[in-house]
Amino acid sequence: SLSLSLSWRSSSSSTSSTPMTRPLLLPKICRNVVWVASLPPASRRGFAARQNAAKNSGEAGDALHAQDSGVNLEKQTEGSAGDATMGDPSKPGKMKLNPPFSLSEMASQVPASAVSGSILAKRFYKSAYAKAADDGDGYVVMLDHRILKTPAKKSLKVPSLSLAHAIAAEWEYQAQDGIRPFTMPLMKLTSTILDRVPLERNQIIADLLTFFHTDHVCCREQEVTALSELQEQLWDPLLDWVEQEFGSRPRISYSIFMEDQPQNIVEVMEQTLKSADDWQLAVIHSLSAAAKSLVVALAVFRGRLNVEEAVKVIRLEEDIQIDEWGLVEGGHDIDIADLKIKISAASVFLRLLSS
């Protein structure tokens, strides 16, 4: 397991200002991937305030949160045909695949800071685990005896056992007092793939190609400044990589009214996106939205950038502003943590998908 430390205040002493650290054990399937960012106490207080405000926003906000997070909490009756008995390993023909780690033990390692935030619904299941699908095609996640469903009420079936274990771990992490969708990025991404990508595949590709014309790493500072020098230092190697990888180089623009990219590079990008399957395309789309760059998304997708390198490239301009004007606790640091989670979730998803 990968051991990371989170900075937190002791709950037993409200007067102590000395930060404490406690190891957070992540499952073996997530090792070597940065997943958790440490936040100072003031930032966590600001984060908790935001989540409490979201919690009090009403049922309409909760419903929207549920739809956006890819969570279907509709309970099925225990006597319903099919799903009610699929998780029973004692019955003939039923096989339960035990994960290579204890999900309950992992859940007990999660610090209080990981279970704060808006609650969608109370936890209605005792355990979550992965098993082979009855039809032999892929793997499903079980909540007790029920098969986990997507918001469109499809069975959440994935091609990789490792990915199924990871999604089960997200559900096992949930506290008894409630389910917090923001702690389940793999569940959200998988639901998006199953529900939306098959129906909107062509539109997703068209949107990514339109987005490519205003790619973040192609918009540059014209005057010679510290920013322009760092842009050249961090972003030009990526454009060199694109030229080497795809045979054409994206065009740089020095105006907010950016020029369209050359047709040859657009056609190459279109073929690259069309050759990706639904799972890969959804990951590329998620990375592009987080990075504001198709170039960065493809660089992470093909292993050119790791998580920390990608975050540094994406946050270049904001980091310069922070160096000049200072960091706003409860704002900038939470944005950094959120970006790391988005990039890390996509990176972890790719590794689990291919394992």
C-alpha cells in the first residue's frame, strides 16, 4: 500500500495549534499514483463551509448533485428477480471474487477530513464488493445482494476486475451517516461512460476538436516576461512531442482571438479520437476538461506526463500569480487539490482499465 500523510488537528485538544499527521493507507491498486493532497487547517475549514452551504441548498440541489456524480441510489426489493440473489456465493453457479485487500479495513483508515461534505443519502448497505458478471462478460459491483446501477439504471459492468474492486472501495469508504458523491470519482467516470458516451460519442469528438483550436498550451504571452519564458520552457516540449507523435505541430497564438489550428493536425487528432474506445474517449474528455487542453490530455493518456507534471503545466499562470500576490487559503489550495484529484482519478482509471 501507498502511505500518504494528511495534516489535521487533534480532535482531543481544541487549544493545540500543532499539526498532526496520520498515515492514510490506499489500496495496492492505486500505488505509485498521487491521490491525496494535504490541506492546512484553514483550508479545511473553508472547504467544510462550502460543503455545508451545498448541503443546505435544498432537495433540488441534492438531486442535481446525484445526477452529476453518477450515483443511482434507487433501492431494489430483496425479493426481486435477478439482482436479489446474484451476490450469494453459496448458490450453485454463483462466484464471489474476494479483493486482494480488506475493504472494511481500508475504510477504517480514512481520516475525518475525507468524510466531510454534502450528503446525498444515508448508507443503505452493509458491504460492497466486486464479482464476475453472471454472463461471464466483465465484472460488476455489489452492494450487499444488489448489483450497483448507473443513473440510467444500467448495471454498472466494467471490463477490469481491478477497476471493479476500486469502485467497490469507493462505496465501502462511505460513512454510515451518509453517501458523499464527491469522494467517488471512479464511479462518476464509469457511469458517464456507460450512460452517455455510446449516445453522444460523435458529439464528444466534435467538441474536443472545437476545443483544440483554443488549446491552453497554444495561447501565449507575446511580450518577453517571466511568464512567456516559463510557457516556452514547459509548453514547447509538449508541442515538440505532439509533432513527433502525430506528425504535425499545433499552431501558437499570441492573441485571445486565437487562430484555427492547421487542418492536417486537426485531421490527425480526429483520427486519434475516433480510434479510442468509449472508455478511453471518456478519460480523454475528462482530462481535457480539467486541463483546458487536448494536448495535455493526450500527453497524460499516452504517458508523456505524470500527474505532478500535468498539474504543473496546467497551473503555470495561476502559480505565477500566487508567487506574486500570495496564496488564498480556502481557495487556491482547494483548487489545487481538486485538480490533482481529477487528473489522478483519470490516471488511476487508465491503469485499472488495462490491468
